[in-house]
Amino acid sequence: MLQINCEHSGLRSAAPLNRTYAPRALNLVERLRAAIDEDPQSARLMLDELSVVLAPALAGEGPSFASVVPASPQRGGLAAWQLRQVKIHIEENLADRLHVETLASLARLSTSHFCRAFKNSTGETAHTYIMRRRLERAQALMLGTAESLCQIAAACGLADQAHLTRLFRRYTGQTPFNWRRTFRTLDPALALPAA
């Protein structure tokens, strides 16, 4: 089991980073190293995602969202370039409406073939992947900004605060307000100064 030193966050003991999301965190660190000089915008997005992946470990809890990442390319899945193009498009357009037809055209596949190939490659449907990324972005914004939940919902492509709350509770078992308060209380460095 991988250990994280938590002294910088005000937590005294090392928190275990379990096998469920340790590969994802390490993958993000490697991608971040590669992108930091060439693509600062992607690097910032990866830092946001990494903070979401590591926050539960630092708090001694499990991962917020179960992310299915296959160990190797799956037969019948997308090629690496296709998956990369689709993921970049999703990350850049999370605040907007995302249509599966657009994603399929980026991969140069029919919609039905794309849907099957995407699920084979990622272990989840395109819709589930997009919603998970929206909620992970919302988590990063909740910890890193003082924006209201309504503003965060809009920035993540969700209809309104009620939509964010409904989805967030389904995936984490907590309301966004309670989740934000819990993680800011656990790590005083995350608490934003009062305006």
C-alpha cells in the first residue's frame, strides 16, 4: 500500500492510498510532469483532478468516485489517439452540452460503435464518464474557490444547484455543502479567507 506524507496538510500521520486509486494518482503525476511546461492549462486540470483523488486519502476515507481504469488497452476499445482526443474535448467543454455524436465524430466512428468502444476502453459509458468528471471538477472548485454552489454547478455544465446536489449525493452520499465543509475543516489550508 502506498503511503502519503500528510505533514504539509496539517495531518500528522501518513494516510494509506489504497490500490483502488493509487494507479490513477500516479498516472496523473506522470502526465502532469509531461504537460507542465508544454500545456499549462491541461496541467492545471490535472492538478484539480489530483487534488480530488488525494483529498479522501488525506482524510483517511475511500475514494469519492469509483474510477474504472483498465490496466491495458481493451480489445474492441478506442485507439490511444481516439481516447486522448475525446478526453481532451470533454475536459475543455465540461461547462457546455456534450453530445455523443460529437465525441463519435472526433473518434471517426459511428455513434453506436463509439459507445461500445468507449465503454470497453474506460469501463464506463460516455455519459457516466462525463458526469463523473463534472462532479470531480465541482469537488475541485468547492475546495479551491469561494464560489457559490450555484456558480460551481453552472461552471461544471449542470443545470442548477439542485441538479448538482442530487448527483453529488448519489455519488458521495453527502450534499455538496456538507462535503465542502468537511474537507475544509480537515485541512485548514483549504479554508478560504473570509471576504
